[in-house]
Amino acid sequence: ADVTDLKHLQSAQKDQSFSFIEGKGLYLSKGKFACSVCGGVYDGCEHSQLMEWTAVTDDLSVINQGGNYYLTKDITLTKQLNVAKDAKITLDLNGYTVSSSVRVLGLNNASQLIITDTVGTGRIKSTATAKDNGMVLNINNAGAVVTMYAGTLDGSEITNANNGAAVNVTGTFTLYGGTILGGQAVNGGALRIAGNGVMEMYGGLIYGGTASGLGDNIYLASAK
């Protein structure tokens, strides 16, 4: 595999020493190879495969057609990034921030996105003031699937949102780790689950939201 840079595999969250295996997306943790995506024991997790990683510098839209990517600097977006239909994307925030004054990410088609952060300080942040839904992440299609292992979805400076200031779910959202920081909304200061939306939460934190209507942090409009 063509691995441009292996440093993104290191995790400051853990105090073990690390050994990198080129092209495998692995680090050595307590004598066992661990996956750089989910931190699970390699060969015992769903990501046990050869993984090519591509560095992202200035243009986040390069991730749109699919693949495994890691940030190398903070990125500011001026317009929403819409994930392409059928794309399968893994994004390692690598300790950096993707920010925007509008909605950051939208999944309006059947597509898959994995969010992780192998450093521990990475975040996706919106400071939007529009009366809309899911201004950090809008999972807006029944066939859209997002899995989050680490990082922060930061809606703490969002004001005047409609439903789910930070995250709106009408597809499938699985949270294994990381943080969702809420902002201000009518319903669901942090997150809304609506329509055919499905959310499974095995870890992580959701907090910080305020709502003038229902659900300071989580609003279950209709969900599974």
C-alpha cells in the first residue's frame, strides 16, 4: 500500500510505546496489534484489512469519493461538504479541526463515513446561526451510515438551530467514542433522531446543548 505518512497512527491518548507496521494501519499496544481506526485488537475488528491512508492538506473535498484520509492541518470550509453517493470514507482528524460558519458535513445519499481521531484533540466544528438541522453533521438519508470512534463534533457555538444543533440523524449513527457538544436549538440542542433514524451508542459523551422546546441534548422525534 502507498502510505504517505505513518505518524498519523500514533495516539496521544494512550501511554504505551508504539511500533508501526507499514501499510497495515496498526500500532502495537500492550503487546497486541491494535487498529488505528477503532483501537480494537487487529484481526478481531471489522477493519482488519490492508488500509491505504492519504494525507489531506487544504482541500477536504478530496475525501468525497471514498478512501481512508487523515488531516495534516486545520481546515476552514466556506461551504458544506456533501458526501457522494455510495462513497465509503474513513476520516482520521489526527488532532486537527475542520471548521465552518455553515453546515460542515452532509450525507444526503446512501454512503458511509467513519470518523476517528488518533491524537485525541481533533474536532469538526460549526458556528452556524441558520435555522436548520444538524449543522455539524447532517445524516439526511435512510441509507446513510456514520460510525464514530473518537474526536469531537462541536456545536457549542451554534445558535438558532431548528432540530439537532450539532447532529441530525435520519439514517444510521453508531457512537463508540468521542464527544458531541451541543449548542442552541428549538429541539435537540445536541442531537435529533427522526424519521427512520437509528442510533446505537456504546460509548462517548453527548452534552452541552440547550433547547427552547424539547430535549436539551437529545430529541427523539421518531426513531429506532
